[in-house]
Amino acid sequence: MEEQYAEELAVKKKKNVSNIIEFLVGGVLLLFCFSYLQNHPAEKVSLVSGMKLLVQKVSLRVHNFSGADTEVLQEKFQLEKTFQEILFLAEQ
């Protein structure tokens, strides 16, 4: 009985060590990604626009489930995108 308990404890320790190592490696890789994004503004902009698109799609799905008209919301998002492009061109 004690041997089985000792084996289970050893397996749990190995798994915990493995999880800690994976967490640390993931943290280091994440820091490299943030460093890269800070040095390359074009990549940073594409990341932000991708997140905005994801938020828009999620809000469209939520409105669709609630039974609201999603066409108006979709048109709103398209007009906002067009307005941002016009602002960017005007600044240039």
C-alpha cells in the first residue's frame, strides 16, 4: 500500500515539475513575442486589428443568439472600418 502511494507521489512530482518547466518556457516565448511586437509596429497593428475583428465576430454571434438584427451591427462595424481608413489617409 505504501509502495503504491510512493509511486503515485513520484508521478505527481514529475508531472508538477514538467508543468512548471512548460510554464516557464511559455513565459519566455511570450516575452520574446512581446519584444518582437514592440520593435515591429506593423505586426503590432495587425495583431490589434485581428483582435478587433474577433471581438466583432463574437458580438455578432451573441446578437444573433439573442434574436437581434445583426445586419445593422455588421454595417456599423463596416462603416467604422471605412472611417478609420479615411482618417488614416487624411493623416498621410
